[in-house]
Amino acid sequence: MMRRPPRSTLCPDTSLFRSLEVTLTPAEQAVAKSLAVMRQQIARAIGREDQQIGKQAGWETDEQGIGGEFAAARAYNVYPCLELKPDAGFDLVVRGKKIDVKTTKYKTGRLLAKRNQRDAEVDIFLLVTGEFPTFRIVGYATADELLRDENLVDLGHGAGYGLTQDRLSPPFKCA
């Protein structure tokens, strides 16, 4: 039997959307592209392994991820992370909750997290879909909901945690 995650109190009561589409402004696009290139260069310079899946350039993977982070930041009305250091584990803080934004270009993509995810550093995993510069905020799961053995999946690149979109809580529907 599949359990539905509980409803959120993460977002304002005035936001009753199932999802929200966000197109980055030209200024946001320029900043995201610059950050993507710089973060990718810094990660390689300190010996961090490139974990991308696919044939795209490493900076393109970072651009997609940073674009999703910017879209989520705008949707939740918080400031995006502009740090150049490698990943701290979470991307945004909303109402005291640490959020890890997971972005995929696939419209029906799943919310995925690595098996070695540092769950103590993240409260919520937020799924964003789309392709730079237009994204859709889809839904979320708490770390406790996502990081369970019953959610282990292997999509051809090794086991990790995954939830389909129908198992996510709406990002903007509050209790």
C-alpha cells in the first residue's frame, strides 16, 4: 500500500497552486550561466568527481541545476544561493527548512536523491522540471519520506532513492 505524504505548512496560505511555471529573467539567466561555469571549474580544480549522467558538458548540468534553484527561490520568495563552493547539501532555506532542489529536464521525471545522501543536512527535497530558462515547481517530499529503503530505485546508473510525481506533496498547497 502506498502512503500519501502529509500536507505541507511550508508555503503561504495564499498559494494554492499544484505547480508553478517560472521563466528566469535575462539577468537571472546570465547569473545562473556564470555560476554554472565557475562552480564546475572549482569542483574540477579541487578534485571533485563529475557525477553527471548524459553527454552534455558539465557546466550544462550545473546550469540546469542552478536554473532550477533560481526558479524555486523566486517561487518561494527567498534569495538564491550564490556561493561558488561545492554543494553544501541544501540549496534554499524557507521558513527554517533546508531545501535541496532537484532539477530534471524530463516533464514526468522523478524526485531522485543519491543513496549516500547526507540526510541530516536536508529537511525537504523539491522537484523542479523543465529546461533552462523555463522551469516548473512540481512537488516535494521530506527527507524522512524520500530516504527510505522502500524507495530505492535503479534507473540504470546505480541505486538511489526515487519517488514518482504522484507521490509528492504539492509545493504550494498548505494545510
